[in-house]
Amino acid sequence: MKERFLVKGLAGKKTLKGVIPVFGGKNAVLPLLAATLLTKAPIELYNVPDIEDVKRVGELFEHLGVSFGRVAKDRYSINTSGISNGELNHEIAKRFRASIVLAGPLLARLGQASFPHPGGDVIGERPIDIFLEGFQRMGATLTERDGSYHLEVKKKKLQGMEYFFKLVSVTATETFMMAATLAQGKTVLKNAAMEPEITSLAEFLTSLGAKIVGAGTPVITIEGGTLTGTPKSFMVPPDRLETGSFLILAALAGDTIEITNCNPGEVEVLIEMLRRSGVSLTVKKNSIIVKGNGKVKNSSLSGMNVRTHEYPGFPTDLQAPMTVYLTQVKGESLVFETVFEGRLNYVHDLVRMGADISMWNPHQVMVRGPKVLVGRELESPDIRAGLAFVIAAIVAKGDSVINNVYHIDRGYEEVEKRLRAIGVDIERVK
């Protein structure tokens, strides 16, 4: 039976207080797990979040012949020396998009990879032609049959390439960067993604012996060859999107809340926007304190225009929580989603809760606030909008039911327990 959250709203009161920790990042751990396929050396990753997408990767690893097991609460041991094939289990792989990131390392190490069209959140068109084109540019032969993509390198060695991304893609940048480490010759990736997860992956690959220059900039150069490094362990960085979501909640409903185990520099754009809106923040090295003191009303906070953009711009994955924020503060705010078509579809449910939101087109909405939200029964449509609904339910008047919690579990570990610790009345039920 599908699980759901029952949330009792605070009716706009700023009563939440305490400490809420940030766990390891979903968008960071998945490429790190994929990168372990490039080496036979045993590896330990720690600060690994206990989320559904990590469990799905573990299931894919099992079908590949990879040893993957938890050795402590947040620590996993991976040994790929027994890998037997490059075919991803189709039923598992098509359930989440990150599965395609495994294709690059498999193709580079084994000379072949097979996978279905990846699935995941319903947030608009997410084509994979960039991946297929890049693999073919590196010397792979592509065939399609039975609803699957089959890639093979006849010489079992990919070739370096120069590739310009027509659209910035985090997963494609990660995938080509990994594949290039075992390719022959030099690979240059231009208009590459600059997200912190790219830098983290490059650091891990470098610890394996890869030669990478420029990670975190628009041009990344990889000198291919062999990987001889043997890192004992590697830490998954904290989830910047979790940090941002908790920060937005604290700004709306916090008395005084400290968000710990985070990297504030990775959410600098959000911090600056909230400060300009009127939120009182104190930023430390690994934590952020929101000082609401229960006195500042949301009606005294100001709205703003939000335009999503690739890093270091405003993250598309924080767009839904930020839209909830804008329903509670003063003035008109334009939200412009530039990355994914369809990612604003959730606003119809916020309108059902009482929000004043006008959809201009699939990419733009106008939000007018502040408006009192009223509890409703909601269906979580994807990871990020799902957590946005939790935030909306917390600030609303009355009770809310949020169905399809699986989507939220894909990206956030035991989020309800951490929310209860700061005073949220939330319960998980079947």
C-alpha cells in the first residue's frame, strides 16, 4: 500500500525551532556510485543518503554482478571486480532517469552497454539524444531493438572527443567525463555544466587516477588512459537542494532554526534572495541560522521575480519550494522556469489550497501574496514538488494529506523525522 503524509498546518504561525541537519546529496551520490564502475578497486562511500534512488542503483548493481552493501548507517562498500555484463535491468532502469549515468562507465570499461529509455519524474521533455550522440562521437555503435539502446565499441576502447553541449546538461557532462577517463586520447567538453556535483565527481575521479582540468567551469579537459588510484573512502557532499528547501521552510515558519551539515556557498543565490526579501540570516562555515524569533510576519517579507538557471543561478529543483514561499509574502512575483517544460504543473494544487497564481504559459506564472493556504489532499507529482507540498501543508491552515510519498523518499531521507524534531506535526501512514 502506498504511504502518505498527514500534516497539521501552523496557520502561518512562526513556531518551528531547533536544529535540522542536511544529509548527503541525491544528485551527488548517484554519479559517484556510477563512477565506481570504472575501477576494480574496492571503494567505500560515506555520508550516503538512505533514499530510494540509492536503493535502485543497488538493485542495478546486483544484476551487473557488483558487490554493494551497507557497512554502517551512511557508509557503503562497493566492489566491481566481479562485474559480469553491461546490461542494465530494464524494469529497474526505466523507473528513474539517473540510470543513464551508469551507461558511460559501463561502455568505457566493458566496451558495451545496454539500457532502456530512462524514466523518472514527469517534469517535461527529457531527451537522451545528447548521450547517444556523444557516445557515437567517441566511437560506439548504436542499435535500437526491443525498446532498448545497445552500444558497443568494437575495439573495446572509446576515443577522446571534443564536444560542445547545445544545451547545458549536468547528467551528460558527468557521463562523458566518466567515460573519457578510460578513453584513448583527450576529451574536451565545452559549455559543460558547472554544478557542485560536477566538481565532487571530478575530485573522486582524480582520486582514482584520472587527469581532469576545469571541473566547475564551462570547459573541462580529460586526458584518457587507465585508472590506478585506490581511494580508501570518499565523502558524499551535503545536499544543497535539501539545504535550500529547509532554508525556505525556516524563512516561512521558523522561530529560530539552524540548518547544519551544509555548504552555504552552494545556495548563495537563495541566501541573497531571501535576505533581500527581508529574512534575517546568519551564515556560518557549515550552517545557516534563520532568526525569525516568532515576530516577523510573512506579510512584512517582500516578493521577487525568480528565473531558474544553470548553476550558479537559481536551481530549477528549488523552484517549487520558492513558489510556495512567494504565496506567503507581499507583492507580485514572476516565476520563470527556463529548464524543464511542465515543471510548473503543480501550481494548480497550490491554487486549490488558496494560492493566487496565474499561469501565463508552461514556463511562467505570476504569484500574488500573501494568501492563506488551506489544507488539502495532494498527490506528490515528483521529488521537488512533493517536498514543496509538504512545506505548503506546514504553513497552511488545517490538515493536509500528501499521497505518493515514494517520490519524496527518492530524494530525501526520513524527512518527516527531521521535520518533527523542529516542531512540525507530520506523520507517515499507510
